[in-house]
Amino acid sequence: MAQTGASVAPAMSRELRNRRLIGAAVAIACAAPLITGLLLTPATQGHGTHEQLGLPACGWLLVTGYPCATCGMTTAVTLAAHGHLLQAFRVQPAGALFAVVLASGVWFGLHAMVAAISPKPLLDAITRPRTLWLVGAVLLAAWAYKIVTF
């Protein structure tokens, strides 16, 4: 049975509303760590900023004397949120890239919200195995960098 114009309009309206809500959710989810970074003070030693959130010191670092794969991530995001992207990259390259991805996500989410576009194609691209392997390789390279420069 064919749908009439009157029954299609509410469905389209719901779809557009849902796209706008998803866009808003993406923008908020990406903005939250950046806003948190703005509220923190970057640790001068290049790691440990997360302790200002009440989290414990890095157990890996305490036990081995070497930084873990994510050591410096919070510090790097905090530095980037304060506008010090180059310094953030020096502290933890993956953290600086993460901050850039978060900032891009804020803008993408806002655009999706205003234009009512679906984020599905972008989310599909991000979750492809090749992309996930690339993220893993970046994290490993950043960890090696962190160990060498520690």
C-alpha cells in the first residue's frame, strides 16, 4: 500500500530530528574532553594531569619506571585545549592527534545537527578495520616516542 504525503511527512520529520539529535550528541561527546582539558592545568612533567580528576597515578609507570601507552594523553589534550598544539604533540603525539580529532568531531557534530545530515557514512569509515589498525599503529608509535623521550 502506498503511503500518502501526510504519513511520509511525520516520518521524515522524525528522521531529521534524530539526525539533529545524533549530531548534537557527537558534538557534546567530542567537546566534553576538550572542555575538561580547559579546566585542568597541564602537568609540567608531561604526564599525570589525569590525577587532577581524582584518578590514581599510572600503575604501569610506578611498577616499570616506563610510561604506559597512554601516558601523557590527558596532558596533551589539556595542552591542545589551551591552544598549545605543538607542545601537546611533543608531550604525546597520539594525544595531540586525539585532540584534533575531538575538535573536528565538535565541528562535524554541529554541522550534522544544523544540516540534519546522517553521521553514518563517517562512522562507518572510522570503524573500518583498516582505520582501526592505523589508530593502533599510531598509538604504538606514540608509545615508542614517549618511551624514548621519557
